Amino acid sequence: MGRLLRSDARYWDCLRGDVDGREGVAAALTEPAEGHAGARFEMETLAVDAGCAVAELRVSGTATSGPFGFVMTEVYAIEHDGIASCRAYIDPAELPGPAY
């Protein structure tokens, strides 16, 4: 994932907030949140156009608080030399309890 990201890539979601830089963004996109090591990501929808991509993902697994499942939408800004940013949108009402 890291090689697709620009060195100045940015990431945001409601759980982690703002993350800057290739390494930090790669970690945010590939490492599950604390307590959710068994998370699985299944892509349900992918739409791509010049300069952007939108992915709808179903996330499921077992957290320290029990089984969970929710839908996440990621919006990518793409420039000629890689992914410039990603914003992940999650409905907080679907998130599992205390582990988040």
C-alpha cells in the first residue's frame, strides 16, 4: 500500500483523526484499530474516475468486546504520482462499544 501513496499523503477518520505522511497513512489503512486484530475488510463497491476513487467496505470480526460489523466508505484523491489523501467515513452508531 505504501508505494501507492505520495510522500505527503493525508488520512482522516473519526477514530484516528488526521494522519500525515506515507508511513502513517499506510499504517492507518492497513492496521486494525486497537483491540480489533481479527478485522476483515470486504470490498462491496468501488467507483473510480479521473482524480478520485470511492470504496465501500464491509468490516467485520471479533473485538475484545465481542463480534462487530459495520460499513465504511473511503474516498481517495488521486494525483498523477499517487494517492494524495483518503478520508474514511463510518457511522458511529454502527461501531462496537468500548474498544473504539
